[in-house]
Amino acid sequence: MNGRIDSGLGQIIIDTDVIATYAGSVAVECFGIIGMAAVSMKDGLVKLLRREEGLKHGISVSITKENKIRLDFHVIVAYGVNISTIAENLISNVKYKVEAFTGIDIEKINVYIEGVRAID
């Protein structure tokens, strides 16, 4: 389901891929986030995605019936940084910027830490 905004002249439809790409670009700017993670359901392996592989991978976007956004992030974090601080920073930045970008409220953001890497 795509996001909808009703304007006085008609409807604006925002595809979930657009929301995922923007949310991914915001996420990788956050301190402590090394990158997005792709989880292989077949093997259970976690792979660090390069920026060229697209920012929308590792993010699941769904739109509720009430036209609110739900986001799931699968991330790899930096070693030695407090995980709860990283998650809180990610959630607050993404919530503020995605709501401002889309004009649609965010209902929930889930952060799944899939791995820890040393900062190069």
C-alpha cells in the first residue's frame, strides 16, 4: 500500500520504495550506523550492503490503514558505541526527517541490530 496525501486539488501518492530510499539515506548519516544489513532468510547470513547496492535494502516500509508509516531497519552498528544511543538517535532522526519529507505520520520504527563492526 502506498502513502496518500489529500490536497485540495487531488491526491498525492508516495510509493513505499521512495520512503525506504529516503529513510535509508537518513539512517546511514546517523552516528554509529556502519550500514544497512541484508538478511538471507535461506541461510540466516547477514551481509553489509554497500551504498551502491541501494539504500532501500535492509528497510521494510508498510503503510497502515490509517495512512501511517511503519519502518523496520536492519542495521550494522559500530563497535564500542552504546547500542541504545545509536537506536534512539536513528529513530529520532528518521522520524523527524521522514515526516517532514512525506507529510505522513510515522506510527512505529523498529531497529534490528544484525551485527557489529569495527570502525575502519
